[in-house]
Amino acid sequence: MPDEVGQWQELERRLRELCRIYGYGELRTPLFEATELFARGVGEGTDIVDKEMYNFTDRGGRNITLRPEGTAPVVRAFLEHNLARELPARFFYLGPMFRYERPQAGRMRQFHQFGFELFGESGPLADVEAIDLAWTTYRSLGVADVQIKINSLGCETCRAAFRDELRRRLEDRLEKLCGNCRARYQRNPLRILDCKNPECQAALADLPELVDFLCPECKAHFQGVKEGLSALGIPAVTEPKLVRGFDYYTRTVFEVTAAGLGSQDAIGGGGRYNNLVRELGGPAVPAVGFAAGLERILLVLAKYGIKLKEKDAPFVFMAPLGREAQAHAFELACQLKHQGIPAYVPLAEKSLKAQMKVANRQGVKWTLIIGDEELQKRRAILKKMSDGTQREISLAGISEAIANLYLEEGR
Ligand code: HAM
């Protein structure tokens, strides 16, 4: 609805402005892609690919998926347009995503993401830049109270060692795990770590942590990220069980949560993905990125009582009384609109009382009252709505007077 859309537009405007400051250019990918892109990119065995994608076959027999996320499409576009020629490269996107999840507050099947991706930098400062931009996103909107959790998933080598250890240690506790986690045990045991089921969490209690398995390079990288964040004063907390639901991550993963949103408290998440570009058929280009849910940001803003933008209201309301005045007011309103001044005129005769009610409801700044009697004298009454004061004004000078007021206080 228009009121809500006003908030969305202002949110999007501010996100675009932030990306301009950070040097990220907007990229728009199609709403659907070949299913294979997500199966390979996000990964078979992840919840998104196995349970949540909107797949269909098009008239040409192609297997198509409504995009559940933005990273794989951006990488696809990056390769298709040969963007690896100029690195580093920075892109952001804003738009609808689709996941067949069980809808609830803050979780819908069509939702919107703001996301960004940085290609071609492998050092920890790239991760720090991404986390800083994520953090600044919320802070610039006035949401100061967000939590940032970070973790490192290591590279293939250290992760494989941890995965083996996890399987070995969980082998004799399989019956204590939920059905989902028993399936994950074979396909994707890391995902067991962030299962919300309390019994699974209890079964994990004395297990080793991923960070203890990092190889020296991954350990140094993670250390560099933490140092960079602390130098910027960004309060990130290491969460050893944070794994995130995508196969493409390597090393750093992070998530942003906000208190008071209930179970859907993740307002954003991201991480590094050093192998995805190569896995999708390109050169070895390291990358890191992040995405935030716009609906969830707006929920947090509502919770904090933050309104990004006041409702749009006409600047001046014409209140004509009588037939001749009505015709005159209509013409005048049209002329004002042609000059770019938001003016409102009732399209049929109404009593002054009824008109003032509408003017008040709309929150206009000025009302111009033109009666047939005033018209005879070539005059009208201009009323300031904030304090009720009014003055007489000559009909000939109305347009100019309103244009001047609009210049002074219109926006
Ligand atoms: P994600 O954590 O799946 O990450 O989604 C990012 C954010 O989108 C979530 O934190 C949440 O705010 C929002 N979101 C996800 N699903 C829903 C839903 N069903 N309804 C409402 N909001 C939702 C990604 O998508 C990765 N592509 C992020 C990334 C970019 N990693 C690297 N680059």
C-alpha cells in the first residue's frame, strides 16, 4: 500500500546511497535462472535446494528456478560478462527472492533482499569491509542494537578433517538426533551444529569446535578478520556453531541478528566463498558477500518506532465554494501541478467543513479557500494549517505566492 511503499522506497534509496559511498555498483539479475545454477552453487543437500526452491519446467522443457538467493546469479552474471578482467569488482542488488518455506512473521515465500558481493580480494580486510558495510547498513537506519556473530568454516582441507571428526564422535549418538540431523549426518554433518532442536544441541555438548581444526592459513585469516573488526570498533562475537545453510562458504561466515524479532531474528547473513566462481566454470576468484532481508529490516525499524519517511501529503489544498470557484480552483491546481507543486482539489462541490476534514486528514501544509464571493473581489484566503492563521491574497498573485512558499518549505 502507498504508505508502506513510501518506507520501502526510502529504505531502498538509503541502501543505494550507502553502496555508492562504499563503491558498489548495482547489478540486476533475472528473477529466474536455470535450476542447475542453484543446485551446483548453493549445493545439493542444503535445505534451500532440497526443500525450498520454486522449480518448474518451461515450455521449452528447461528446468527453471525462481531465484532463492542472489549470490549464485551474481556469479553467473559475473562469468557471463567476463567481469573477472577487472578485479576487484563490487556489486550490490535489491529485489525479490523466493523460497518455499513455512510462512510466519518475518518469513515469507516471496521476500526481498539487499545484498552485495566483492570479488577478487582474498585478504581478511575484504571480509572486514563486508562486515563493516553490513553493520553500517543497520546503523545508518538508526538500528544500533544488532548482534554480529562470526565464525570460520576453514578451507576444504580443515573442514574435511572436522567433518570426519564430527561423524566419528556422533556415530554412537545418532539415535539422540532429530530425523533431519540423522539425514544430515551423511550428507552435510556440519549443518547439525546449528540445528535448533534442544536434544540435538545436548548431543553436541562436548564435541570439538571447528575453530580448533583450522589450518594455519585459515587461522591467520580469521585472526586478521577479528583484528580488523576490533580496530573499527565493530562488536562481533565468535559463534563456534555458526555454519549457515550454503555449501559455497569458505573461511569467514557471519550473521546479524536483532533482538525482539522472535525466531526469525536473522536480519542478515553472509560470508566468504573462495571456490564458487571456479565451481561455476570460471577462474579461481575469491569473493565475499552479504545479504539482508528487507522485510525483516522494516520489522526491526517498526519495533524501534523508526519511520524512514513521513507520508506524502499535498502541499496545498484547494477549498472552492460554489460552482465558479470550483472551476477556478481546478484550473489553478492544474497549473500548480504543471509547475511541480503537489496540489489537491476536490473534483466535485463539497461544504467547507467536509473539505477541511479532508485537508486535515491528508496533512496538507496550506489550504486555499476560494468562495464565489471572494472570486468577485478577485481574492482568496490562504490558511496555514499548522497554526490556523489566515491571510487574504489576490487571485492574480496566488500562483507565485504558493510557488514561493513551496520553495521555502515544500520538501
Ligand atoms: P541468507 O542468510 O539465506 O543468505 O539470507 C539473507 C537474509 O535474507 C536473511 O538473514 C533474512 O534476513 C532474509 N531472508 C531469508 N529467507 C527469508 C524469508 N523466507 N523471508 C524473509 N526474509 C528472509 C543468503 O541468501 C546469501 N546469498 C547471503 C550472501 C551473499 N552470502 C554471500 N553473499
